[in-house]
Amino acid sequence: MYKIVACDLDETLLSTDRSISEGNKKAIAEAAKLGVKFVPASGRNFTSIDAQLKELGTFDAENEYVISFNGGAITENKNHRLLHFEGIPFELAEEFWRRGQNYDVCIHVYTLDNVYAYNFFQNEKDYVAGRMEVQEVFDKTLDFIRGQEIVKCLYTNTDRAYLQKIADDLKDITGDVDVSYSSNRYLEFNKLGVNKGAGLRRLAEILGVDMKDTIAIGDNFNDLAMIRAAGLGVGVANVVADMRGDCDYICERDCNHDAIAEVLHKFILDRI
């Protein structure tokens, strides 16, 4: 039986109104009674998903886990205990910050405790509202966080082709960077080898679970590594078209219609 279900949040577990459906919550709770670990796997900071953990009944719970920062951190929910962390050097983050100012993007930089945004335009403010706390800054350099651990950087623009052009422009500095796309608006930069797939492997190792006994569920390209890594890789019905061929199973339901419950019933609950 599958023992770990790693699941993306936005546009996967969460409906477009940012809620977790009752059907999904019920199925997750039923799977938990069987010993299945349901693990949110997000690009966000682990502290920013406390509201979702409360909905799932795993907030501040021992032996419950979160993969965050696209795999840059793994935490046990109890006291946000950090089990694993991999970030990027300050100098590289500074380069992303500086060069990003040449483009029509909002720039985010993530530390373990905070998210800072430069050129924090209204569309992005509206998007992150209710998802995570972001501090707007106007500094041209990152001197204000020098000495802190930096997890990742990202750029925001809803034009995917424009983001791809930026990624091409930055190839001279991304040789040691894991580049991914998410939420149809983000170009993300993590340390090379840091992704949700590596995070899932690391958590499975910590818990002594074989990868064949894991499920990964997602909708966008920052979920692709874990979908490929898991024993069963699943795309919700609204998964981006270019990822469908990498999924072992495509849900009939989307993020607004209990897609997670569909997966849990089909592959775990209805097989007992």
C-alpha cells in the first residue's frame, strides 16, 4: 500500500477559491487512519501553509511533514522542526535580484522566515493575498538580508513566453541552479538538485519508505520532478498539457472537484 502522498497546494489540493474541499479533507483523513502520510509539497515557505495544516488537522503535529520551498526544506509540523535545508549563496541571490530589475517582473527572495518582494505590482499582491505574507521592499541590493540563509529567488510575470526568454537570458548564471515554472506566473531558481522530487526522496529516506510506495500529485512544472520520482505520478485534470505524458495517471477531476479524493479512493481507500 502507498505510504506517502506528496501533494502540491495551489491549483492541486486547493480550489481556485483557495479552500480545501470537504471531499478532499474526508479522504485525506480516511487515508491517515490507515497510516498514510499526506504531505503538502509547496514552493511556499513552510510557515505560510499553517492555515492549510489546520484544515487538515496536522498543524503542530508530531510525525507529520511538509516539503516546502520546492524541496529546499523539509519540516516536521511540530514546532516547524527543520529536518533538511538547501539554499543558494547570497552572491547568486544578489545577482538574480540585480538582473531582475532589468525586466518587467516582480522579484521575490525567500529566506527561511520571510518573503521579500521588489516591484510588488498589484496583480501579484492580489495573487498572494491569503496565500502567504510578503514584505514589499525597495532596496536595489540584498544588503538588508546579508548573513541570512537564502532559500530561493523567483520572478513573476503571467506571460510564460516572456519568462522563458528571461530564463534564456540568464543561462550564464544558472548552470548550478534548478530552474522551474509554477502557477502559470513564476520562474523559480533553487539550488541545483533542489526540487520537489529530491525533497520527496529525502523524506522517504527519513521515514524509511520505499519510493515505490509513494504518490505525487501536481499540476505544474515545479511538480514534475516529484511526479517522475514517485512510485505513482499523478496530474490533476487541470495539469499543464506538456506534463501529461509524464504522469502515470491523469485525474478525471480538477482542483475544484475533489481531485485528491479521486486519487486516494482509486489507489488506496477502495483497494482495502
